[in-house]
Amino acid sequence: MTLEERKYPGELASPQEVHALAEEYRKAASLLLQLSRRGKPLTRAPFRMAAIHAIELYLTALLLHFGLIPSQIRKMQHDLSVRTEHALEAGLRLRAKTAKHLQSLSQNREYLVTRYGPELAATASQINRLSATLEEVATKVTVLITLPPSRPKQSHSATDELQGRQGTTRR
């Protein structure tokens, strides 16, 4: 097996490739929503999964565009709250309601609930809120990644967290 074959999937992907993948998941989410049925929360789980994954990919594309390396992003796991914090520091401007929703997606573990918790399907975000969040993130990230990349405007705490030095102080 060559070194290239042992790379983590996505390790060599460009921000534009990750963005293109996000676009496909967004389109899939839209189609999946059309297949759902009112009053049947489980029928909306495939939409939710595709939408949440698309949001994660859009944020990943933006972070790559602004110079974060894949291993730093992988450390964030599927935490949209952490990704959003870094994206905001890098220049993404979201409405307060959208930023709060991205944080609640992580706090409420919607990614896991959507994948493994059919008994909790009715407790997830409202469909219109998730759709609005997806569309806003998609639109704004698409604009930003067409601009020349610049260094992220990271706070010391964000930099420390990414470098695994959480809890240290700077002098």
C-alpha cells in the first residue's frame, strides 16, 4: 500500500472539492425532504442526516480555504459548534439565530439522534429551521470560498484548542 492510499479519506481534498460534495448533499437533502410525510418524524431523518452532513462539509470547506489543515479539522469530530466558532473567527458572518441553531445542533447531539435515535426523532430541530440554517451556511460559505484565502483570525483559545494545548496560558 502506498503512502497516498493510507491517507485519511479527504486528507488530500481541496476546499473546492469539499464544497462540491457539500453542494451534492444539499441537493440530496432537498430531494429527501420532498419524500417525507407530515406527522411522521422518522420519514424526515434522511433529510436531517443529509442536511447536517452538508452543513458540516460547508464549514469544513471554509476552514480548509482559510488554511486549517485536515488533521486540525478532524479533531473537531462532528461538532458543528466548534466548526462554527472557527468559521466565525475566519470571517463567516451568520445571523444570530443561525449561529445559535448550529450550537444547539451540537448540544442536542442531533447528528447522533438522527443516525441512531428513532425514539427521539420528534425532539429534533424544526424542519424549517434546519432548512434555513443549511441555506444560509451554503450561501455564505459559497461566497467566501470564491474570495482569495487569508489566514483565519483565530483567538488564542481557538488556536490552543486546535493545537491540543487547551488549558495553557499565553504570556
